[in-house]
Amino acid sequence: MVGHAASLQDRDGAKLVFAQLSQTTNDALRKLWADGGYAGDLVDWVKDNRDVILEIVKRDPGQTGFQLLPHRWIVERTFAWFGRYRRLSKDYEKLTASSAAMIYLASIHIMLKRTPAAA
């Protein structure tokens, strides 16, 4: 998990996330989807520095109002799951390490709830 200042652009912060990925984790990644905030130089940087395809999910240029975008709902659904955990519903933590730990704990709990019971 990578924490950084809110003043850092998303696409610059994404490079920090890629730097944290270990080689074994990165081998499992083949394709990533990102919203328009990550468009631009990041797509070329990922192509040059990682063996991953970064695809920007864009809405139709003439579209007004709500439009369901492919793959975007997965991220939004995950954020909604995190919002059900009291300590993740607001920014209660003083340290980014504490926030990261709470996200890990919530993720573990979510995955355990979705794992079929052992027979």
C-alpha cells in the first residue's frame, strides 16, 4: 500500500504503486483498467516500464448524465464494502500505516465471508 500527499496527481501516485509491486505480484498482472484521471503519459510509462497493459475506461464523449462504465463498478463496489467498516467510513487514523492496516483487515474479513466453509 502506498500513501502520499493529496496534492500529488493520481498518475504520479500510480508510479509509486507500481514501484511497490514485487516481481512475483507483477507477473500475475496482465491488464489494468483506470479512469480518465490516469490518462496521458502514464499509459506510455507503464508500457515502457512494466509488462502490463493499462487501459483507460472512458465515457462516450456525447454522453450526458449517468453512464455505467465497464469495470468501474468493481472499484466502486469495493469502496462501498470498505465504507461498512466504521474505522474506514471516515479518516480516523493519524498514521497512513494504521489506515493501511485497517484496509488489510477489512479486506481479509470480506474475503473470509465470501470463502465457502470448509467441509
